[in-house]
Amino acid sequence: MDDVRIGNTIRVIRIRKHFRQVDVARRASVRREVVSRLERGGVSRLPVETLRSVATALGIKVDIRLGWQGGDLDRIMNEAHAALHESLARHLATLPGWIWRPEVSYSIYGERGVIDILAWHAASRSLLIIELKTELVDPQELASSMDRRVRLGAQIAAQLGWLPTTVSAWVVCSDTRTNHRRVLRHAGLLRHAFPADGHMMRGWLLRPSGRISALSYWTDVRPGAVRRAAGHPKRVRQRPVARQRSMTSVADGSTMSTKVARPPSVGTTPG
């Protein structure tokens, strides 16, 4: 990020809107000194959440882009998303009564977007909107976008000939330390938007009834990927075991798993 350029942008827009620094600070729920520091190029000394709050108070959208010298970052991120998509699709294929469509686009009343996975359970007329997150960047935007998709879900499903009586939401995050930290940092917001966890989602998928809104972690994103237990991994004897696809609860760390056959020569520490 160019700290000086960001600071100048904030200052110019503030003046154009005829705001004082204290006005922006009040709207962003920060101290006036914070706004002054940002305008003087002190972005690197402040949390990203503070920058977003000040920018939002001025109607500015913050778009942080990362670069990497090791190769094509977009390609790598797309591969991670595709692996998560494939793993979840394999799981959905094992659930009775469910069918699904990948990358469903919509444009309704000027609102446009793409749903990662749109799943349908005909017997219960349940529609499930699934959002995949390899990296949880903006929880507030996530909650807002999922709420919008649920609101438009029945109309989106109608384009596929599905007539749901309930529309549910499921956010599936890669099980990484970074995502765990961000979920904890925004626990209040996310628990309000997605009160159900992985354990509850497991039961609902087997017997859909009513509406559910859940956020959980997903571990097995590659063939052969196995989650190790927290702490020091322990050695186990090589014997036939089952690989687990896990959805770990945001609230209590419980794990949602489905068993998949594994070659008898592989020994692992189950998660």
C-alpha cells in the first residue's frame, strides 16, 4: 500500500464533503488523532479495521490487493478455491436426496453475483446457498452478501425450476489459523449472522427441516489430506483407517466428518 497516497485520498475526499476531521472521527467511532494520522500517511501504524471504518465514513471502498514474487498469486488462489469446491462437491454427492449446481450467476433487480454452489433437496423443498472461503477477508461484507442471496434465493432457484419453501445459507471456510483468528475477531457479528455450526449442519444435511444459517471449517481440500490433532502429532501403527472430511464448529471446535476408504498402508493421526 502507498501510505501517503491513501492519506491524501482520505484528506481530499473529506474536504470535498466539507467534513472536519472530528466529523469523520465521530462517524467512524475513532479519535480525531486517528484521522489526522491517516491523512499524514500513518496507515501502517493502524489496524486495517480502523482504515475501513474511516473510509466507510467517507463513502470510500477499501480494496486491498496482495502481490507475490513467487508466481501468479491469482492462479494459486484459484487453485485453492477449486480444491475446496471439489472436496465439498464430493461430500454433497454422498448425501441422499441432494443435487447441486456450481457457479450459479444471477441478476435480479440490479443485484448481481455468483453463488459458488446452489444445492437443492427436492423432498423437503430446501434450497441451500453455499459460499466457499479459502480466506475470510471481510466478515461484514460476507454477512451482507449472504443475506442478500438468501433474500433472492427463491427467485434464483426458480430459474432452475426449483420452488423452495425454505432458503438456507452455509459459509464453508478453509480450516486455517488465519481464518480461525479472523472468525474469533468478529465472533459477535458472525454468530449473529450464522448461528449454526458444523455439528448442527451435519444433522440438517441428512434431514433438512426449516431454515438454517451456518458457518464451519472444512479441512479435506485435497485427495489424501488429513487433519492432524492439535498439539504434538502422535505416531500410530500402520493399519486400515478412515480419512475424515471435517467441518469444525466455530463455536465449540466439534468436528463434522464423513468416512472415506483409505489404503491400508497409510497411518495417520485422525483429527
